[in-house]
Amino acid sequence: MAALLLLYALMATSVPAQRKWTLQDCLDYALANNIQLRQSRLTEAQDAEDVRMRRAALLPSLSFSTNQNASWRPWSQSYVNLSGGTMTSTSSEVNYNGSYGLNANWTVWNGGRNQKNLEKSKLTAEMAEYATEESANSIQEQITQLYVQILYQAEAVRVAEQVLEASKMQRDRAAEMVNVGSLARVDLKQLESQVSQDEYTVVNTRTQLDNYKLRLKQLLELVGTDDFDVAIPTVSDANVLSPVPSKEEVYANAYGVRPEIKSSRLGIEQSELDVNIARRGYLPSVSMTAGMGTNNSSGIHTDLTEQWRRNFSNSIGLTVSVPIFDNRQNRTNVQKAKLSKEAADLSLQNTEQELYRQIESYWLNARNAQQQYVAAKANVESMQETYGLVSEQFRLGLKNIVELTTGKNNLLQAEQQLLQSKYTALYNLAMLRFYQGEPIRL
């Protein structure tokens, strides 16, 4: 029996403690494992391959080709061959011939479209990188929002538990007062009902906390039956009341670092290249071709290598193409490219305005939440003192059950306002720093 207990003790000490995820743990894991981000990185790799292909298009191409044919004539007739003064006859039913060629092609000049297409593909690859950064930023914002919501809900659970304990103490005091005849039993029933309601509130608040943790776990794409828990850091007044930067300062910094702005500006550059490429459709193009080849066939009384030597040939060619009338294709391409350029300009303006609106919202929410936090903290202290006095007076029989319940509800409402303003300020301050290019921290 002692050996069994010792074994259980060793097993218990060998089981690692459940991991509690910090905000940084969540962010690091998501950036490394999120499927959407991994897909975006694959798109980056594909665009990088397109750049290499466009660069290689500036060079000549070289290819080898061969053609082998065999024919069967089951009812062929004999025929006479006269070669070099010698008569020979053949009635072969199977004939064979083959050809071999080495060909080169090079677009010497096509109005510079190849060079411009290479520049465009480089911009596309860079925009793909910014698209990945946008996705990463969006995921980090979602994770932070859920994490702060968990912190808020965890503290709401603590407040609800404290309220429940206070209700139980009031119920127990009321029971004593009923026993000595200083309180009506109906008042005791009301307090017992309040305890039941507070117990339900605790259960409901814990359920909401579990739901937020589940949503965060799903956002992290964690699969498995292991419990997922979050580390609850201590949030001081210094964190909540840290200075709020001006929205103009935040916007100025964000404009230089946010990937959506960089991507929109590259979109304008890309549309300008499209206009340039379309206009080059009016220019002539020059291409060169070169080749060498030979062939052989059966039925000829010459060996294979000799046939290859005699039939060997070289060729070189130059092609100049001048567009004269193209059914308005080039003009249409130019006009459509110009319209796309205007759309890209509008897209950048919209992105700039959306960025400013988002920053302005974070700034206003942070400033208002800080002011509300200061007022709510003073209100909680006042409500706690008031509720303590009412509770003592109720115990002495100087206050009734209605006044006691009102004092407790006022305190609970003040606590909720404090928590809401606290974590609203915390989240919006973190977002303002993040938009300036700083890592997310609470």
C-alpha cells in the first residue's frame, strides 16, 4: 500500500502544470501557425516565382525538337533506284524518317513591355508581403480584443463572487435576527432569494468567461481536448492612465508603417505602370529566330551519319511587327488603364480616411474611458463605504431590506462601470501604440 501511494505521488509530481497563455504567447503562436497567414506566405512565394519568370523572359529561349515517323505499306510494289550508275530495286513495306532541330527565339524589342512587366511583377510581390502583414495585424487585433475581454470577464467573476459572499453574510445575519425576533421572516426569504440570484449571476459570469476562452482558443486554431487557460496579469492604474498620444501624432506615425497604406501606394505605382505598358502597344516589336536541323529516312542507300551531315542546315531570321490598325485594342487598353489608375487613387484616399477614422475612434474611446475610470473608481469607493454603513445599520435594525438591496445594487453597478472603463481604456491605448508601429502590450 505504501509503495502504491509513493507511485501515485511520483506520477502526480511528474505531471506538468497546465499552461496558462499570456497575450504574447497567443500572438507568437498565431503569427507562426495561423492557416490564413501561412496561405498568404505561399502567395508571396508564388509572386516571387513570377518575378523570376519575368526576369528570365528578357533572355533568349532555346528548345530542341525531334520528329520520328514510321509508315507501313503492306501492298507496296517493287521499284528501281538508279544511284551512281548502279541499279538497285526495293520492295520495302516499312519506311522510316526522322528530323532533328535546335531552335532559339529572342524578343529583341517589344516597346519595353517586358521590362515594365518585370517592374510590375516586383510591385505585385511586394504588395503580397504587405497583404500578409495586414492579415497578421488583423489577427493580432482580434486576439488582443478577446484577451482583454477575458481579463474583464475574469474580474467580473471575482466581483460577482464577492457580491455572493456578501449576500450570504447578510442572509446569515438575517437568520440570527429572525431567531431573536428583530427581523420578519419575509425579509429573510428575500435575502435567501437574493443569494440564489447572486449564485446564478456567478454561474452565468463564469460561463461567459469560458465562452470567451473558447473563442480565443478557436481563433488560435488550437485543436485538441486539452484545457485552455489564460494568464491573468495585474493591471495597475499606471497602465490604465498612461498618457494618450494625440491622434495627429498617431496618424502621422501610422501612415508611414501601416501595410494597408503602403499597399495602396504601390497599387497606384502599379496602375501607372499599366498605363505605360498599354501605351507601348503602339510601338513596333522586333524578334529574332535562329535554328539548325537535319533529318534522315530509310530506303536510301546512305548510312545514318552521312544523311545527317548532308541534310544539316542553319537558319536565322529577323521579324519586325508594326501595328497599323488593331481594331481599337491599344486605345481601349490605354483608356482602361487610366480608369484603373483613378480607381487606385480613390482606393488610397479611402484607405487613408478609414485609417484616420479608426485611430480617431481608438483615441476618443481611450480618452473617455480614462476619464470614466477616474470617476468610476471614486464612485466605487463611495458606494463601498455607503454599503458598509447600510449593512451595519441593517444589522442593528436601523435599515430595512429594500435599502440594503439598493445599496448592494448601487455598489455592483459602480463595480461594473469601473471594470468597463478600465479595460476599454487598456484596449484602446494598446491599439494606439500598435498603430504607431509598436508591439502590442497591455
